[in-house]
Amino acid sequence: MGAGSDPGFGRPLTLGRGPGWAQLATAVAAQVPPAEIETIYLFRPLKREGREWGTAVVTRRAEEGSRLRVYTARYLLTTRGKERGRWKGDVEEVALSPAEVLAQVMQAAVDRTGDPEPPVIVERSAWYEG
């Protein structure tokens, strides 16, 4: 294999599973109690040149009732090379939104990025027990 090739390039990644996602789930739980999570949207991860990027949008009910607090969670995992296993991620509260608007926002994000696949909604149990 040449120096520029990546054996994982083009191979589908398991959505929401793996070391990058597991660490992201832990980072999310540090800011959002898992029992309060309403929805987890997972965008298709990207893997290129020894790195993997993943993005999730997590929601929970706001104290006011009908609105959702929206968080964006992202990670970068180095999958090969000297820094293999290095993980960097962040979780940021980005919006307070009516629930019915969120699906439109998710579709707009896909349209803006040109990603052919919309985010997938997964159950809280995909990341957390109980």
C-alpha cells in the first residue's frame, strides 16, 4: 500500500458505534443527563487519511415544556499513524427550538453540506443503558 492510501477509505462505518462514538457519548453525558435525552441524530461519519470525523445532534426538553434544547456534538479520532487513538471532541448547546422545526433544520443541514444521506435517528439506548 502506498503512503497516501487509507485501508478504511470507502468502507462504511457503523453509525453510532466504535471508539470515536463511544467517547462522544461520554462527552454528551457530561453535559446532558442521558435520561433527559429526547432524540439523537447521527450524521454519516467520514473517514479519510487516517482520521475519522463524526457529528451528532442531541435534543432534550427545555424547562419551558414544548421546546427542545439542541446540542451539536462532534469528534475527530486519529485512526492511524503516531497519534493513533487521539480523540478530540466538543459538545455545544446551539439552539432552543420547537420540536416540529427540528426535522426541517436537519434536512436543511443535509442540503447545505451536499451529503446524500440525511441524519439517522437512533434510540437513546444505542449509546446509554436504561
